[in-house]
Amino acid sequence: MGDRPKKNNNFLVEKIREVAQSLCQAENFELVHLEVVSFNQEKIVRFFLDKPGGITLEDCVHASWQLGDLIDVYIEDIGKYRLEVSSPGPNRPLKKKEDFLRFKGARVKIETTELIENRKKFTGILEMINDDSVVIAVDGKKVEIKDHAISKAILAGQ
């Protein structure tokens, strides 16, 4: 199992998120996703950041320096780690209701935990965001997917 990434402690992720949140707010960065994985006996702390107009390489470098310092000072039990800071890229994950609202009209890929119309994978245009579901147009047909059934949602590009 040495070559497969493994999920690490959710408690550590939450501690890092708390430390990073004030920096992200001050710099007008959106913390899209944060994960801590172990790979070949090394911890990797991955931040995916965004901001209005898109995040630049300089933003990532600036954030990396500051996040590294914050983690080193405030997360005592992290041990040796590698820090990665990047943009969410063209396949940006959609996690919060605000993400779905922001990208209404975009092409998305959604995977579900349960069968909906005999399938679990959908690619289409995000048309509607309801209180407890989203509606996407798939091959000219509208499909409503309840929030609790979404296991993964990403932007799908063109």
C-alpha cells in the first residue's frame, strides 16, 4: 500500500482549515478544498484556492509562504509535511450550495450515491439550484438530483 494515497485524520484537516481561514479572508482567497494525505510515509497538505478573476501563480506562491508559516507555528503535531497550493483548475469541485449558485449555466459532472434514472453519473448543464436539489440538463432532458445523493460534483469544461 505504500504507493497509494491514503486519507489522513479529519481532525488535522479541520485544525489546518481554522488556521488558514483568516489568511484566506484577509487575502480575498476562497478556500475551495483542503486535504491532508499520506503518500510514501510523507504528509502532503494540499490547498486549492481561488479568487474573483482567478488565482495566479504569484498568488499561490504568496499563499504558500504564509500558509507554511502558519502551519509551522500553530499546528504542533503535524510532523514533516509537504505543502501544495494551487488553483482548483478546470475541473473545480462543487461542494457548497454557493458553488452551485456561482456556476449556474456551466457544464458539470455529477456522481450520485444512488441510482437516478438507472444511472449514477451525469454530465450536463447546471440549470436550477433548489433548496435541497439541483437540476441539470442532460441530453435535452432535465434531471433533478437531491443534494444528499451527490457524492461528487465538478465543473466539466466545454
